[in-house]
Amino acid sequence: MRVAMYYNNEDVRLEEMDKPQVEVGEILIKVEASGICGSDVMFWYRKDKVPLVLGHEIAGEIAEVGHGVDNFKVGDRVVATHHVPCNTCHYCQMGNETACETLQKRTHFHPGGFAEYVKVPKINVDRGVFPIPKGVTYEEATFTEPLACVIRGQKKANLQPAESVFVVGCGISGLLHINLASGIGAGRVIAADTIEYRMKAAERFGAEHVLEYGDDLPSKVREVNDGMLADLVIICRGAFIPQALNSVEKGGTVLFFGGAKEHDKIPQTVNELFWRTEMTLTSSYAGSPADCFDALELIRAGRVNVKDMITHRFGLGEAVKGFYLVSHPWEQESIKVVVEPQK
């Protein structure tokens, strides 16, 4: 079968690999659509693991089922998530499934979503594969995992309907946060970025005010938020951390959502951040199976407008163009890039 083998963001090669053999409890998915995630172009994160086949936002049709698989059959349209929890460890029992060691390190697809076929392990089949509802396309279904991450992040931040939300960074994760927060009735949704087309996209997907990022960001937030800073600040771009931390109101929350650069640090002192502010700093990683289920239902119901976030589609042989666009989004105003492995 054909795969897109990743060496770096500008070197993704079309190569051949044996189609995986399905074993007990496993399924083989014929991948129809696979989204490129921002984490896929974090070269520092996987430079010691290349070459490899990436891709974890997948949707497709079941091509084979292993012995013992009773809840799925050949021909089913499904979306799968690559990371699932064990459901039995301390973290899972405390409701922190995405801190589970099994989820973080021990479950994955073979070889990855940028391939014609993907084998899904037994544990993922058990708790990380979901039927695609009627009316939802394969490419829309690829948003299940990234939207699940956003849902979990807003749960961790305890977003309340009346709160003002400030999303810093308007790439795909920022736009999903904006669309979801506005859809559930946040008091006011504000966004910031430095790239003009992303700022315009933020308006289309629900931001009431869109600001240009800069040193005066907190004062800009006050201008559009009745003299107040934001109740919840969601950081979707690590480079924006300094001013984002200065844009949260006393008693408010900062959610570190997007991955930062390899050596980025929080610049403020403990006293600057916490003394007399009662600020909460929190973070989120990935999404649980329950979050994936909720995400797919929101997509089915049209509550989150994922379809209009897709700007580029490439066949497997042109995957390198997709990776380049995700790492250089301003060149062709890309938001979400989807690879279609059967083309």
C-alpha cells in the first residue's frame, strides 16, 4: 500500500509499505480522509523518531475485522482516535483519562493516518472507534479528535455561559475554541492573532471582537470588554504567552492549550501571577473517548461548523504540499488541510 513517509516538514515522500495484517480484536480501516494536525509539523517533537507515517485524525471504511470483533463489520463508516485510556489506573479513576500512561504512550495506529490503510489495535477498537452518523462526511468526521481536545480543554477551564472568553491564536484549534464557546453561549468571545486572514476567519466563526496581537493587548481587551480583562484566556499559540497572561481578570482562568516551542517558559514570577489575583492556570492534553463521542455529536448536529474550516485537500502523493502549508499557513491562507489517501 502507499504511505506518506515523514522525514521533515518539507520532505514527505510517497513510499510503499506492506498492508497491515489484522489480528484478534483488531480492525483495518481504509482511510478516506486524514487531517493534518498542528502537532504533525512540530519537528522538534519527533525529530528522533523519523522517518515515520503520521496522521491521527482519520475517518474511513472498515476493510477487515479480526476474530472477536462483534460490534463492527466490513463496510462500516467509522472515525477512530489513536489515543485511548486504560480506564483502570489512578488517573482514569479520578476522571483524568488524558493523563493516563496508556493514553499518552501506549496506544497508536499502525502505521499512521497518511496511508491507504490503518490497523487499529484491540484496545482502540474497544473504546476509540465510533460510527460516523448519516449525513456526516469523512472529512467532517476527521474533526472528531481535534474537537474532542477542544471540548476537554473548555471543561478543564470550567467555562461558564456568562464568562468572557479570550482566544489567543486563531489557527485551527483557536477557531474550534471560538466556534464552540460562541455556540454554547459564552458571554463574549474575543480573539487575537497577527495574521490578517486568520483574524477574519475568527470573525466568521463567532468572535465578537478580533484584536491584533501586540504589547498593548490587555488594554485592547479592556476596550472591547466593558473595561474588564477576560474571565477565561485560552492560549492556542505559544508565542503569545506573555501578553495572554496579562489579559486575564482577577479570579479568572488561563488555559494552556496549544503546544509551545521546545524551550518556551512562563515569563512572570509567582508573585506577579498569583499574589492577590486568585488566578487559575490550567492545561489540557488530548481528549477522552467520551469527549470524542460528544465531538461527533456536535458535528452531526451542526453545532460546530467544521466543514467551512477546510481550505485545502490533497491526495496522498501531494501530502508534502499539505505539510508545507500547515507549517507556512500564511502563504496560501490555509486553515485546515485534509489528505485523501485513496487519491
